[in-house]
Amino acid sequence: MLRGERMAIEITPSGQACGATVRGVDLTRPLDAHTVGEIRAAWLEHHVLAFPGQPMSDGDLERFTLSFGPIR
């Protein structure tokens, strides 16, 4: 991947009343605003998102969560 090039996010609906699987994003790295927007839109559409195969540390989880607003 070239520097500055964004990974393509793949969102696969579960086929159930809600939920989707998200692939093509590395949650162990900071996300750009466009990627956060894509994830937010998927969350609003599908209500539950799964990100399989993400070996996240506590710090990764906190950074990802803060991308969507403050922790209360």
C-alpha cells in the first residue's frame, strides 16, 4: 500500500435484523476521518458491528472508541 493510500473497508451485512462484519481496517492504528465516517455510517445502518481478527491492546481499544466521541 502506498503512503497515504486508504485500505478499502468491506462491510458484510449479517442477513439478520441487525449486524454486519467489517473487514479491511486495522484497528491497532489511528484511523483517518474518512475511515471513521465509513465505520460510523455502517454502525448507524447495521446497529452492531463485528471486527474479526483484531489483536487490539487496551490502548488500541481506547483510541478506537475515542474516535467516536468521549467515554462517559
